[in-house]
Amino acid sequence: MAPIAFRAAFAVLPRVTRGILWMLMAAFFYASLYLAVRQSIKNLSVAEVAFFRAGLAAAMMLPWVMRSGLSCLQTKRIGLHAMRAAFLYAATLTWIYAVGHMRIADVTAILFAAPLFTVVFTFLFLGEAVGPHRLAALVLGFLGVLVILRPGIVEITLPVLLALVSAAMFAASHATARALGTTEKPNAMVFYLYVLAAPMALGPALFDWQIPTWTDMGWLIVLAALTLLAQQGLTRALIAAPASVVMPFNFLQLPIVAVYGLVLFGEMSDLWTWAGAVVICSSSYYIARRESRDARRADAVMRDTAV
């Protein structure tokens, strides 16, 4: 009775309020992923953790497939699904390595650049327009990345470079999702994302395979569950409210991750990380706001044309 009552109470909330609550949930689960990754790679290789993340996430979606029937998986774009899964696998592999070798707050700040890379990729491969305002925000955002990295002043290490690669690969996955979203169902997109990434991840995982302990399996299950919960929260937030409204709440990941890093791992983030993150988040928010306004204008034009 309690879950039903909760859903009923949640449903009567205004859409914007629901969107904000969903995004707060997503931010918490995304931040908690860092803790699960740190625990998972204590005894297992990066490649093995990446494999279990994809495989267990796909397995957790099987009840939805059984309930909905195989017809829910019909697609004519399996190649694009596979491309998106490859981008996700590359992003996951580099992200897990970075989390294991950097302060987790620094990784989080760098990954906030993913929306900036998404704009670049959708321009290059989908032909989406980038006006002067969005271009200025894009340049400002990448300047924020430079504030964090401080090339020439601080050594650019392999984990830092891989964190940047991870942000770019997550962006490529997001850009591919935009192309798929015009024809595919959201749950099917998530299922294909992980069920296709798992076999890609298996080969590299076998090169340094360790039999997980019960504790390891517990953390791997938590990692996969948090992954799905975070994606559900993000997806539902963007459905319930405009991105310009809910995206600022996604940036709460950074203070949550910073608290995890300080309390659990004794990691203290420096001022440069926070300053760069503020610049990146501000530019990403501006881009999301412009995209939301452009989408509303497009909808208004379509309605006027229909009339």
C-alpha cells in the first residue's frame, strides 16, 4: 500500500516539481556511483567492473522485457544502438579508471563537460545549428575545463586525459541517443545500450579475470542498480520539466561527491576544481536553456502550421 500511496501523492505534484525531484534523485544516485566504483575496483580490474556493470544492468531489465513482450524490442536501427553501446563502453572504461586514480570530485567536475562535447558532436554529425550565443557558451565551458586542468602549470596525467575522453565518449553516446530518440522507445534504448555493451566488455575483462567475492558481487549489484536508477531519474526529470529548469539540480552531484571524497577517502578538492566546475556548469545551463527555448519555438511553429 505504501508504494501505491507514494506514487499517488507524487502524481498530484506539479510537473515542474516532479521534474526537480526526479533530478535530485538522479544527482544523488549518480554521485553514489563513485562510491560503488571505488569499492568495486579494490579487488577487480577496471575492465571486469565495466563488464559486470553492463551485464547486470541488462539483466535487471529482463523483468521489463518479459512483462512487455519481445515486441517492445522491435527496431530497424540495431547498428546505431550498437554504436551507442560502443561509445558507452569506452566512456565507462575510461571513467572507472579515472575514478580509481583521481580525486572523485575532480572526475565529476571534468565530466560536467559532457554536454559541451554533445553540442559539438550534434553539430558535426547531426547538423544541429550552433548559434553565436551557444558558441560563446561552448568556448566559456571549455575554458572552465582549462581552469581545472591548468595545463603548463599542473602535470596532465593519464587519469586526467582519460577523464576527458570519458566526457567526450559519454557525449557521443548522448548524441547518438538523440538520433535514436526520434524513432525508438526509451526503455528499449536503455536495454539495448547495456545488452550490447556487455559482450563488448567481456573480451577485455577475461584478460585479467578475478572471481568476485560475495562482497565484490554486492558492490557490483549496487553499481548496476544505481546506474539504472540514475538513468530513470534523469529521463523522467527531462520528461516532466524543461531541461533549463531541472539541469541545475543535476550539478548537485559535485558537492555530494565532494562529501563522499572527504569523509570516506580523505580527499580535499582545491579551489580550482570548484571554480572550473562553476564555469562549466554555468555554460552547460545556458546551453540547456537555449535548447529548451528553441524547442518551445519549434513546437509553436508546428502548432501554427497545423492550424
